[in-house]
Amino acid sequence: MKKKNILILCPSPKGTAATQRLKYEQYLTLLEKEGYVFTVSSFQTNRFWDIIYKPGRIIEKIWWTLVGYLRRTGDIIRAPFYDAVFVNLWVTPLGLPFYERILFFFNKNVIYDIDDMLFINKHDHMKMSFFQRLKGHRKPIVLIKHASFVIGCTPKLEEITKAANKYKRAIDISSTLDTERFTPVKSYEQKEVVTIGWTGTHSTIPYLETLQPVLAAVSKQRKIKLLVIANREYYMKDVPTEFILWKEETEVQDIQKFDIGVYPVAANEWSLGKSSLKALTYMSIAIPFVATAYGTNFRIMQYGIQGFLAADNEEWIKSIIHLIDDVSLREKMGLAGRKTVEDLYSVKANFYKYLTVFNTVAGD
């Protein structure tokens, strides 16, 4: 079998960002068995990843950004020596799509992996930070147009990217879970204090904050605790809250402490690029959940089977209390969610989609 060498250009070090960990990174070992050899180059170093979302340290962040651009310059120079280049999100983060256009000059066999509606601006222009203003929103547009294949994670992304791609090649592959790593909870029980859980990053905490009136109202009627697993400390006003710093090695056992998961999203165009990863994570661990009635949440679940969908605060409160009071329903929904992930949203169920993409672009 002739080996195929693939250069992967990604924003973050391997095993860190969810958009990498729970998408293509899970498939690399399986693809290697099919004859692919991967060289991974992240824009951020491990040190940069450690500080990038912490306040201050501007000089150091500028330094590591320059180091990232130097790395990318080297990547562009070596790109012709690979059978294909796999790009996750962008080649470089800031400014005009210069590096993206140069990449296609050096290697036309590019697979582009996009997560979220990166080509639209989700921020109010007047509220954008200096860094957000520097971000290159045209970069995804160039990558979508010229890539040999585009991998999206929602039906809307597939629709948009297929229409814009000059080869009309795009595929919808949802974020997926390794069901050997994400193992289900072992028991369900009625507790004096029920744990409502949420996991995410600093950038999605504002979505959780929208549930403050809901969880404050629930806490007045039932004994609950909000358990937040994130990369930045957060405590919700008027709601008993426990915070756990996210760590890959303890992620699964920490989420297994949830009795009920919550997944709020904004009902806007940006959210149409989200693959319901948080909800899928709960489902993989057999945890029932309540989610916003919007976007791909309608695709991954059926109302009342794996969880509940809520369109307003009243429905959120009603659904959460229903699950708090009915432990047998929590178990039934949790097991149904686990089965759905195994059948449709596991690595095993989606591997051949990835293999088809790589074979199409880099195969003989």
C-alpha cells in the first residue's frame, strides 16, 4: 500500500480544542491504518494555548502570534511535498486571506474542515474587541471556494459550502464521540440535591448565562446545584454553583456527575453552524438534557425521547422540573441518547465518511 502524506494545519495543539478533539483528531489513528501519514502543525504552541484566553500578557501573546506566523511560513514552503493539506478553521487567524491564497498556489489538494459560521460576524460591530476586529472573516470564504473538499458539521453548512465550492464538494459530518472513551453513567438515583450540568468554554458561557432566570426559578422550587465544567471560572447569581476546571483526563468522570444536562443556544444564524456537541456529549454519557428548540438540536434528538426541547423560559423550567422529579424518565432518556450516539454520532458510525473525503482528494 502506497503511503499518502497529509499535512494538517490547525489552530491549537493536538488534544486541546474541542473543534479538533471531537472532530477529525479522533479519526487519525484509523486513517493511518488505511495508509495515511499525518504531520500536524498547530499555529499555537502549547505555551500560547495556556495563556491565550487569560487576561493581559499582551507582549507575550504578540510574540507567540509572530511565532505562529513563522511556523505557517514554513508550512507553506513544505506544502508541495504532501499529497494533500488538511486545514481546520483557518491557516492564519488575522487579517486578509493572504496565507490561504498562497497555500492553494503551493498545493491544490486541500481539505477544509469548518466549524461554526466563521464567514459571518457574530459580534455587534460596536462591541467588538480589538482582536475580534483583526480576525480574518474572509479567510473561510476563500478556503470554502477553492478547497477540493469541504467538511462541515451541520446541514446548513453543507448547503452553503456546496453552493460556494467550485467543485461542488461538501459533506456534513457532525461532531462525533468516541464511545469507548465517553462511557455512560452506571446508575440513576433520586437525590436530595439534583445536579444540573453544563460544560463548555469561556466563549459559550454567555449562552449559559441566559439560563440564570430559569435556574434561579427552579432553585426556588427544588433543591439543585449547577455544576459548570469550563476553562474559565464561573458562578451563577442566585443559583448554588460548583465549578470544575476542564481537564481532558477527567472530562468524562466529571460530566458523569451530572443528573441533567442543559444546552442553551442563541436562535440565530450563527447557531445554524453548531453541531449540538454539548447535547451529543451528554447523550454519549447517557445523561438526559434540556436544549434550546433550534438548529441541529432537532436533528440529533426527538422531543421526549432523549431529552426535551424548550422555546422559552417557561418550557425550560417545566422540562427541568419534570426531569428532577422523575428519575425513571431520566434513565430512559439517558439510555436512548446513548443508543442514538452509538448508531449515528460515534466515531465508528462516521469513519467511512472521513475515509471517502481523504480518498477523493488524495487517493490514486
